[in-house]
Amino acid sequence: MFPVLGVVVALGSGMAFQAQAADAKAGQVKAGLCVTCHGAYGLSTMPNAPHLAGQPAIYIEEQLKQYRSGKRANEVMAVMAKPLTDQEIENLAAWYASIPIEVGKPH
């Protein structure tokens, strides 16, 4: 009885690995569309656009999905996020999360 359960668990686990992993390099390429507002390396050049560098991937994924669905409203981001696939969102999130940031003591 237990060996069969082991096979079922092993098969179930293997299926979880079939999902494509996030690709930070592909995200970097896709982020070319984001540079105007969020900067080349995720450091915003505009006062109303947040820095994305070093943000947790799960945070960026959630925000982009909310813009895409309309749950979160912003004219520019709604247009930018609408055509993104889940994989593209994951790749963008992986790219921005991979950018190291440093915090220093204030002067």
C-alpha cells in the first residue's frame, strides 16, 4: 500500500516542476518598455513612479496582475500590464527582484 502512495506522491511532485521557471534575463528584455518611468535598472526617474529594483518578486507579480485585471487602477499601468502574460509578469518580477540595492546610514 505504501509503495503505491509513494509513486503517486512522486508523480504529483514531478508535475509541479513542469511549470516554467521565471527568467530574469527575459524579464530584463521585456523591461525595456518600463525604462521611461522606472529607469534602466528599476530606479525611477519620475516622482510618481516607484523604484522597482530589489522589490520582492511576489510583490511585483501581484501588483502587475492587479493592474492587468483592473483591480488596481492607473491609466498608464493598466495599458502596460493588460497584454502581459503570467510568464512575462513572472520574468519581469524576477528581473527587478534580482537587482541588488544597498541601504546606507543617512548623513
